[in-house]
Amino acid sequence: MRQLVVCGGGSSAHTLIPLLNDSGFDVSIYTSKPECWSKQIELEWHDPSGNILGLYSGNLKNASNNPAELFPEADYVIFCMPVHKYRVALHDIAPYLNKNKNVFVGAVYGQGGWNWMVNEIKKEYGLDNLVSFAFGLIPWICRIIEYGKKGVTYGCKEVNYAAVFPNDFFKKIDEDLLEKICYKWFSKGSVRQSDNFLSLTMSVDNQIIHTSRCLGLYKVYGKTWKTKDDVPWFYRDYDDLSAKLLADLDNDYSKVRDAIKKMHPEKDYSYMLDYLALERFSYQSHNTDIKESFVNSQTLVSIGTPVVENIDGLWEVDRNHRFFLDDIYYGNMIAKWMAQQLNIITPTIDEILQWAQEIRGEKFIDENDQLILDSPDLSERFKCGIPTVYGFQTIEDCMD
């Protein structure tokens, strides 16, 4: 049997492991909480009303926090953790990856420069045998019912896309893995090949949806709510202001995307899409309205707003949630850095970054809306994904 290691115990791990049942892999998990994981992981497929449409289960060969136990024999490694934790984990496991065979190292979501991260450990640890891949969109809407034991999915994307390097390994990865974790079970979710990872890095999925919505909530409601029941649903209560902010943020991204496409018209950027085009692609919908795409979604309406109770007993958006740590530091900041290189003005990205640094009590953008590259909040190792942390100095350095 081929060996597959899931890195991280996020929601997607609780979905992926059961769907890997009968896939031809022995599945193990690399986790900081190995004692919490059962030998059998269960998954429920729900409709938006909570009705169970399907039940799945998969077995774990091993759960460990010791990379020496898991990675020397691994054929596939798949990351199911927040984006801002990818690089730390890659450096933790790199010394233990087998150098004598192809090892396929992928992520369920390729935001934030996945290929830059994998190339970083290739160079540092002499791992030229690694084959990198990543989904453009998280395949499923999923949550955890009981950590280490049971997850829930509300279904998968109608269509997805993925990038692979070297490119000619796509067919093998698709047959080995990609087809077996969506299409096999749901008769949808087939994966198409993106010619490059930059289209994933400039994705208009999470990094523009989450940050614009959080700013929209702040503008309407302020910093806090009296009770948790007062907190609006993240998508079900989506409003016109949040929709406008998303459209404006998408426009900032489009200016950067369009400039990149003009720089390299010979490259295939067919998956470097604006928000509504990507939404119509992934869900095969006919939405022409941003607000409608959320409030009418059959898979998103069950998702709440991530909040925490503060010392005053009030509820506020969780500033340490991945909506900040992933989508600001490994999302909006990357787009902002690219915009600065291209002399493109990005008013909505700037507004989000100015708001985020106030919320987090940090300093990473100045009064002239320029990134402070030598700020401790940007230069701290692994905290931020702007291209300079990989030694890149120009947009050309970022190209696949």
C-alpha cells in the first residue's frame, strides 16, 4: 500500500480522511494532538437543514506528532491546516521526507504562494524529488462535529482546479487522488488543471470574501455585540455594504491580475478570475449578483461569524482567526506588495490593511498606504507571505 500523510487536523482533514476510504492508501495524520484521534474517522454529509444525505468513514494507520514516524515512507503528503501554518509545518517535516522517490506534496487550498513555500524547502533541504500540487478552491464546505472523530460536509464544489509542478504529473495525481476525494462520492467536483500556481495565489475566494465581510460587519455593527445571539451569520445575513466592499476589493485585485496578464500574454491565466466568474465556474451557477451568491448558497448558509468573548463580556470578531492570519498575511498583503511593484493604487486593500492593523494592534502599513517591509509584524519568520520573504524583489521573480 502507498503511504499518505495528512498534515494538520483542520475541518478538511475530518472530511478528507473518510473520503480516502478504499483509495489504495494507508492514511496517517501528523498532528499536535495525536491522542485525540480515533482509529476510525466518520463523516456526515448534510443538506442546509441538517438532514443527513450520506455517511462515510475511514481508518487511520497512525496519528503522531513525531515527523520521524510518518514521513520517511510517505508517497503523498496533504496539508489540511490554515494557510499561515503551511511554512512552519513544511520546515518541520522536510528533514524526514524521502529523497529516493517522488514525493507528492499538496494542499487542499493553494492560496498564499504554495509553490514558493515548497520551493523554499526544496532548496534548503535538497528535495528536488518533490512534486507540488494544490487545489485552487477548498473542495468541500466542511466543519468539525467532534475533533479527531467526526466531521460534517455540506457538499463539494461542482468543478475545481489545481496546479501541479512539474505540470505533466497532473494526470497521475488526478487519478491517484483528486478523483477519489470528490467525484467518486458526490458525482461532481472534477478537477481541471491550472497552468500555474500564480492563479491560485491571486485567488478571489477566501482572501477577498472573508476580509471584506469582516470589515463590512465592523462598519455596520462596530467592534462588539452584547450577546453571541446578536452576532449576524457570516453569509446568511450578508448585506449590501459587504457586497460593495467585496466588489471594490475584487476590482483592486483585477487591476493587479490584468497587469500580470499584460506582462505575459503567452501564459495561460484562464483560472485567474474575478469573484463572480470564479463563483459561476466552481458552482456552475448563473449568479450575477454578489449578495445573492451568498444568501442563496445551499452550502454556505450554515456558517457562523468567528467571534470570541472579550474581557468585558462582549463578543467581537476573533482577531486571531484564520480570516486574519491567512487572508491578511498570506492574502491581501501579497496582492498589495504586487500592486506596489506595479504602481497600482488599491484603495480597498489599503482600507482593509489599515483596519486590520488597528484591530490587531500592529503596524504593517504606513500613513501613505505603503507596506512597512522592515516592520517586525512583516519580517517575523513565517508570519507573513509577501514575496520578499522568499528573496523575491520583482513581479517577475514570482512567476511560475
